[in-house]
Amino acid sequence: MNFGRMGPFLTATPINGLTVVGFNTLSANSVGTINKPTGTQAGDIVVIMSWANDSTGVWSIPSGFTDLQAGVGTNLGVAMKVAGGSEPSTYTLSNAGTYCGLLCATFRGPTAFDAVGTYTFSSAASSITAPAVTAVAPGSFLIGCFAAGGNVNFSTPSGMTAVGRSTDPAAGMFYQQLTATGSTGTRTTTPSASGYDMGALMFTLKPA
């Protein structure tokens, strides 16, 4: 089962030195191969988020990526890397679940991973809130990853801009440039219908 949703669907949008180069989404089975966003160059930051219908499996991420979940067995997997000069055209991830959704996005401007917040999970709720993360570097870029089972769309959290969304299972990635270090505060999204098995995680990327 492989229902690819191809991007980029956004016009590259510079915000204080940050550009969203593009994104791709994919619905797949326990193994998913997603295309690298068009226009990715050496030095860009590539972020993959993945969502499975089985919370007991541990994500297997591609070589060279930093696992921001540190191998925790959870529905949500998030990983990033700095693109090299001979970056592959696709990335493959696997999980013990039988159905998964993937979203891959490329950012230009940040140079490295900064800090990550605490993953949160809700089995059923009308909204989900990602816990705050502590931004270490001035001008860091906050990335929010939200996911849920079912065919729903996520609202854009206050103060953030959408990178991309996919449905069934649902995934949404959002970003915001921060003006100060310290706590980012929480971010909340509401699915278009009551969600189930919802997860959320935020992290920051260092500016160039």
C-alpha cells in the first residue's frame, strides 16, 4: 500500500533567513520510502517525521539522521540531518506497525539541531498540545510535529506557519522563528474531527 502525496506544495517562503525548500508526504505500510524534497542542497537541514498505528514499534531511521526520539518506542518518530553533497533521492523508514504516514521537509538557513522538547501522547482528545522546548540559541527556529490516526487535518498552531500536512494517518509540520532563548511555550493544534492516538513533539534548529 503506497499512496504517495508529492510536494513541494508551498512556495519557498523566506522568514528572517529561513526558507522552507519543500516537502513530500507518503502513506505506506510498515516500510515507507519517501522522496527527498526537490531543491535540497548540501548544507540544508532535512527533517523526517513518521507516524505508525502501532505504539510498540521502534522506528528504524536512515543512516546519517539524528533520531530526536532517541529510539523510544512510540507512534511518532522524528529525525533530522544536514544534507551532504551526494544526498540520496529517497529515504526509507520502517516500524512494527502495519500502516504509517511520513512527511519529509527541507529547511535552508538553520545549520544544526538545537534542542528538543518532551513527546506527548493522547489516546483520544479534541486537541493536542506539544510541551514547551528550551531554545538554546538566539533566533532559533521552532519546528512542531503533530500526528494522529484517522483521516483528519490539523489547524495551524498560534504563531506558527504550516510546512505541510498529510492525512490518513494524519501528520502536520509547522515552524516559527523565535525571538529569544528560553522556554518556547506550548503549541496546540485541533484536528478537523476528534482525533485518536495523537502525538506531538517540538524541537529547535540553530540559525546560521
